[in-house]
Amino acid sequence: MKSETPVPGKEEDRHYSYASISISGFGFRARADGRAGWAAWRIIRREHPVVAWVVPAQIGVLVLLLAVFLLSLCAGMGTSLPSAYTLPSAEAAEEDRDYYRARLEDPSLVDAGVAVRVGDCSSYLAVPVGGLRRGGFLPVVDIVTGLTVRGLLTGLPGFPDVRLSWGSKADHVVRWGERVPYQEEDDEVQGRFYGYSSEAIAGFVAQQRDRKLTC
């Protein structure tokens, strides 16, 4: 906003006042007659009282709109949170329980685990750490589900340091236990980390080797 107010008198005696107000997401900045801040704001209030009322009103409207948006966003997130709870491991899918029993060095960890049920989906088995098993993981379909599962497992025996690893698109994983040793080409290191038996690791390595030979 700029204004030029001539003062009565000769042209060469006239005084021109300059005032500007800029509004951004961080607030507003006032300048008047070479001054800034509250000194400029006092000049604007004296010379342009209407503007002095319009600017705070506009800022108030912006703040109100932002508050309504945030409340709507929170309400939408609240309605989209899935219902989730844990159950005894026997409630998990039978194929999951058979998978871990056939591969773990200590199959009793399956019975010590929990079944995680999110919404109306099937229950997925989460196997705790223990013995040779230093960590575990559970893939999830989205970040909201991952945060929910993380909250369910946090504090349970055998599930230390529960965390959500975010990935691209739907590649999200809830992990617990020690940090994964990222030797991606060393399946034996990965297998020992997750507590698999020597037979299970050898069988997986042979399967991967045969797959590479046929590709």
C-alpha cells in the first residue's frame, strides 16, 4: 500500500508520506517514512486508521481458516485410523506359524509371539527376539497401519526398540530388536540374524543359487 498525501502550500513545500504493509505466513511487516516495526505501525495508525483495522482483521481471518483446516485434518485422520489389537500367536494364520516353525532354530519363539490384527484383515504373526534371533520385522501396507502396529508391539516382552521403517509407496516395515546387518548379498548373515537354523539357511542359499542359474 502506497499513499502520497500533499501538504497544503507550495509545490516545493509539499511533503509526501510513504507507507507499506506486507503480509506473509510469518506475520506482517510495516514500513512508513523510512521507519519499520512498531514505529512504522504507529505512523500508519495515525495517518491511515482504516488500514490499521483492516490488517489485523485479515490476519485474524487467515488464522481462523488455518485452525479450521487443521481441525478438519485431525478429524479426518481420526476416522481413518484402523482398529487394531493383539491376540495369542495361535490366532495367526496357520501358514505363518508353520513357516517359522520350519525355519527357526528355536521354534518355541512362535508360541511366544503375538498375532497382530488390523481392521478386518487376517492376523499376522510377529515373532519376538530370543536366543539366536536378534531382530524381527512385519511388512505393513501403509504408514498409518505401521504406526498402529508399532504402538501395539511397543512394550511387549521380546519386542525391544520397535520402529517403523518407511519405504517408497507400500514398502513399509515394522522392525524390532537390533539393527539389521545390511549385507544384502550375504543370505547367511541375514538368516543367522533372524534366528533361522543352519538347515533352513543352507536350503534358502541353495534355492537362490539355483534360481540365479536358471535366470
